[in-house]
Amino acid sequence: MSSAVVSPELFRRACALFPTGVAVLSTRGADGTPHGLTVNAFCSLSLTPPLVLVAIDRVCSLLETFEKSGHFALNFLSQSQRDLSIRFSEIPEGRFTGVSWSPGADGAPLIDGVLGSIECRTTQIIDAGDHRALIGEVIAATVGEGDPLVFFRSMYTMIQ
């Protein structure tokens, strides 16, 4: 068995071969301010009980807000919402300015017009390399219509 170390660049390129959906992870701060960031490091973890896992980079300025809030929502973006994906990954402050949303069951922002959403209460936070993994118990979900925003080979693409 090889003990060769895989470089971060090679690992990123290999992972880019797995197409992923794009979502905005959202929560509210203690003062009620909505916060969010674009993620594709998300997966369903368990059906019984319903659990999901989402990973946030340790250097993310919003990590502490997500850890302290105790809740989060995943807003699954449609093909027509590429601008939201870019907005929530590039704008440093005020990402929700001008974005229509409503509070979910625990207050996490649910963005209007998304394909669907999953609302969670954080049950566990795990150290995982250069990220922190939030495990959330699903408390509500919505399912809409449309085509997903997909990321593949480090680019947005469409399912054909």
C-alpha cells in the first residue's frame, strides 16, 4: 500500500470530478441578523433520525456564528440562481441585502424561490482537518420544482 501524500491541488482536482449541487447555508446571529455562505460540502447522513452534515472551512469568518446559533438551513439553488451562489461566496458583508427570504421554524433564513430547503438543529460539531463539520437533525424540509445549480470540474454546469 502506498504511503504517498496526495497534494491539496491533486485532491481538489479529483474531487471536482464529482458533480455537486450548490446550496446557501444560512443562520441568524444572536442579534437576529441573517448570515449565509455558499456550500457544496453537504450530504445526507441518516434517515432515522433524519441527519445531515455540512462542512465549513475553519478560516471562514462565519464559522463561529454557525456554531453558536444552534440551527441552520440549507437552501438548494436552481440553475437560475447562480448569482446567489456567487453573492454568498464573494461578498464579505451584507450578503442578504436585497435577497427575499423568510424565517424558518428555528429562525434560519429560507431564501425565496429555491428548489428546496432543509432546516436543522445542530446536534454535533466535529473537527475534520481544515474544516468543522456541523451535524444537524432535520426539523423541516420543503421541495420545489426546477433544475439544480450544479458544480463540476470547478465550474457551474447544467444537467442535460
